[in-house]
Amino acid sequence: MPAALEVTDLHKRFRSPLGRVEAVALDGVDLEVPAGEAFGLIGPNGAGKTTFIKCLLAICAPDAGTVSLLGGPPERAASRARVGYLPERLALPGAWTPRAFLASVARLKGIPPDPSALESLLDRVGLAEATGRRIRGFSKGMRQRLGLAAALVGSPELLVLDEPTDGVDPLGRVEIRNLLAAELARGATLFINSHLLSETERLCTRIGILDRGKLVRSGPLELLTRVERRWRVAFAEGAPSAELVALGFEPDGPGGWLLVAPDAPALNAALDRARAAGALVVALERASKDLEEVLAEAVEPAR
Amino acid sequence: MKVLAVIADLLREAAARRWFLALAIALTALLLLLLTSLRLEVVDGALAATRLFGEPMFHDIRPADVALRPVFQVASQVVFWGGLLFGVLACADFGPALLSPGRIEFLMALPVRRWELLLGTFLGVLVLAVGGALYAAGGLVLVLGGKTGVWTGWPLLSALLAALSFGAVYAAMLAMALWVRSAALSAATGMVVVGLGLLATHRRTLMAAMENGPGRALFAAVTALVPPLGRMAQVAGALASSAPLAPGSLLRLLLGTLAFTAAVLAVAGYRFERKDF
């Protein structure tokens, strides 16, 4: 599958007006996001995530390295025409209506504004009731939804979203997640930067962890969260707890047990012993960490 | 063309600003006041009497077109200087607003080139200036033409000259906003250019009163670059009152002002293309 985004050895330093290096925002980042995937970029504050996104879209010029956006340089307007972007804090024209704002975005994207398409976009983001209202009266969540609608104008191939659910209530987050899942199903590539790790975990199939300008972890979510040699086993009600503990199982919540087994024969042998002791296996899965733990592990060693 | 879309957005933004609404209301009220309260009695092509609110203004009988010259001249000065100062204050925020965090990033991620954003913003403000100047001058021409039968297009040309002068001032304001995103500093830059433009008008007289040295050289260099706005205002007044101009003087002034505007915009564009947001 071709890459929607390819970044090679990206460096960015911020300098004072006198040329002194004040901050190293990106320090040799390499990244490839395959087309049609949902990629989540996470990391602590000041890790360089927003600078990275700005370099992807030619808002910020890197000191060194290359960026390929849908096969072309981001400086080329034709490459950016196929991208939808939601910045972290989108400033919206308060005196305009959402319809007028989206029509302006369409014109700037070189698309003739189609009123019915724009109405349907507003409907998709849950703003159907507010199409005629001025933006200045919108709540933070409504502004965020409108920003998302603006990013979706023209059905872009790549969506770059910086904190897409910031300020949105829990039900709204579910709606946005469903909307982004629909975009993914349409074939769009998602690049999401979010502090809400649970959101990222639910939506993204690949994760990158940025810390102090370096990509310290990157890969499929499943691999990053997997805990090698640890298995989660669920036994039917009435399993003999004392015997299971004696056999090396550790309790892990109601009905759940954790088992350390270096390979498949060892795992099966342990399960056979448990079954012989009267425990009935009802579920078995590889134990995994949540993204918070993965992030803490990736970031902590360097601190 | 994306530049047109940027211009349209700026005009839409301006329409929502109270400054411009106030200007439109004030100009309309002034023109209505003149329309309803100014009585001009024209007999056989001569202005026999002028009354404002019923009080006579002039007593001597003169040809109507000659009698109206001072009126057009004063009106052109009001449009020129009033428009320039109003424009500096009312348009100071357009550049900083364009560059505001959260807006500029969004615009730059769209398939719009940086120079298109810059040019669109500049031309949008110029369209506002031309529109305001033509509305004021055109309204005056219609009111006075309707009352006296003297129809002239020169005040309109004079208004265009005022708008062009403001274009030079605004180019400097926009360039400053690219260095420091501040409406106050942008307005201050506009005022400084207006002030320097006045000094440039009288640069020879002023230089004659200066000692030779670095101060004089600096003054000479700076005032040689800035359009002589006082001279532009004089020419605008002469045009509005159909007075003759020295051959080539208007063309020289126009070319000089355009060159200043283009040079400042080029510097602004250079800065914009290399700026990180």
C-alpha cells in the first residue's frame, strides 16, 4: 500500500532573532503512514507534535529532512488540496454563519460551493440546527465540530487532526469517533494528535510516540500494547482459586487470571494443569497494556 | 482565482465590522444632509445663491462650474486626509487578524499560496478604500450635479488618487504586521508613513534648513523613498476642481507611489514566504 505520509530525518530548531538555538522541536524524525490507516501521534507536552504537524503541511519549514504528502511536497498547493486539517485552536470568524464559513473554505480549496453538500456536512457533524446562527454564539464543542466540518470539505484523502475532540462532550466524542470511522471506511487516511489516549486507542491502528523531538516508538497499536509472554485467562465460575494460585496463575479482576508462559507448549501445559484441577477455560487472550502505560514506558527512560 | 476568494472573505469580514458600518452611515447621512439642506440657485448657468440650512453662504454671482471648484477642492481634501486617517485606524487589524494563531495555520494548510493570501488581503483593503472614496466623491458629484446641472467626473478621479495613496500606506502597515503581529504597531506604521509623506512633500525646503551631515543625509534618503502624500493631496484637489496640472507631474507621482507600494509588498512577500507559523 502506498504511503500517505513519508517523513525522513526531519529536524526543526527554533532560534532567537540573534540566531541562538532556543529549542530543538524535532530531532531526526522518520515516519511512514500507509494510505487508508488511522495513525495516532501521542507524547507529552512540548514533545514537538504540533511542530511536526506544521512541518507536514508546510506551515513551518524544517531545517533538514524531507516530507512527502500524498506523494508530493507539502509546499505544492496541489498536494494540500487533498488534505483536510483541523488545527489545535482554530480561530473562526465570529460574525459569519457556519454555512458562509464552509463556503469560503470550499472556494479556497478550489471547489465550487454546493449549498446542499455543505448543509449535509454540517448535518454530519451535528450542526444541522445551527446553520443560520452566527459562529460567535457557538460553544467550544460546536466550534470544534465546525472545524471538523471544514476539514472534511471536499472529501480529502488525508485528514490531519490536532486534538479533534478537544472541548467536545462525551456523547459528542462518540459521534466524532463514528464520523472518523466512516471517513476511514471511505478510504481516507487519518493522522490524529490527541491527548485523549483512550480516544486514540479506540480509533487508531498505528501509533507513534514523540518525546523531545524524537520518535521513540512507532508501529501497530497491537504490537506496542502487547506484553510478551503474558496471557489473560478467564475461567468458568467455581474455579479453584487456591489451586490456580499454586499453579502460578495471578488473579486479575473478577474471573480473570494472568499467566506467564514463555512459549505455546508451556502455556498449554499450564492450562492442562488448571483444567485437571477443575478449572474450565472460557477465554484466553494475550495480555496487553493500555496506551497510557506504553507512553509512560516510552517516555520515562529518557527522563 | 484564489486571490479573489481572499478578497471576498476580507470584504465579508469588513462588512461585519462596526468601523465600516459607521463610515457608511456617516457618509450617507452627510450626503443626505447636503441633499436636503443645501440650496443652490443657478440662473443662466451662474450660481446666484447658495444656502445651507436657509443661511446664505456666498453673495457674489459666478459661473456655476467656477463657483463649485472650491467646494470640490475642499471635498477632495476631506476625502483624501479623512480617508487616509480613517483607513489607517480601521484597517490596522486586517493584517494581524490574518496572521492570528489558529487562523493562519488553517489557511496555509489549504491549497492557497502565501503570496495569494498577502495579495488578496492587500487588494481587499484597496477595494474597500476605492469603494469608500468613490462613494463619498460620487455622492457629492450626484448631489451637486443634480442641484446645479454641472456634471464632472474629476472628483471621482481625485478619489481614486486618494485610494491609491492609501494603498501605499497600507502596504507598509501590512509589511509591519508580518514582523510584529500587532494592530497598534500596524496603525502606528501607517501614521509614520503619512507623516513622512508630508515631510517628503516639503523635503527641499526642509533640507535647505538643515546642516550637512548624517542627519540630513538620513532625512534625504528616507523622504526620497516615501511617496509625497502632501503633493498627492494637492494634485487630488487640483483634479477635483478641474484645475490644470503641470505636464507629467501626475504620472511621476503615480509611478513613484506604485513603485513604493510594489517594493514594500515585495519585501512583505519575501518575509511571509520564509516565516514559520
